[in-house]
Amino acid sequence: MQITFATYQHTKPGFPKVVLKWHEQDGKALEPYVTIKGVVSGWGWEMGFTPTCSQDYQKEMDRFDKWVAGRFSNDISVQG
């Protein structure tokens, strides 16, 4: 059996209400998005590229974690 569609999500530890999500179809990552307390916001892969390997995804998740820490470090409504 071949997987043709998958959904992924990532959160920075300590910030469970800010979630990076993306779908993958036929091995290709589709547009990512962020949910903040359930509200959908846009997110773009760095420099517009689509990740192709685990190192690319890790770089994106690290970039997301830095953004979350900088943007929400004083917002207890998204922390947990």
C-alpha cells in the first residue's frame, strides 16, 4: 500500500496553542499554515522552497520555534 496523503503538525514545547501544520500529497509538501488558538494564519516555507528531506523540515521547524518564542513569549494564552 502506498501513502498518498498525510497531515503533519509541529508545536514548540510550551506553546501548544500555536501549531505549524502542512499536508503532503504524493510525496510533495503543500502550503503550510499556522493555527493560533484555533485560528488559521498563513505561513510560507523559507524563501518559497518546498522541503524535500528531513533536514529541510527540521530547519523549517527550528525557524517556526524561533518565531513562536519571539512572538508569544509574553502571551500566556497560548502557553501551557
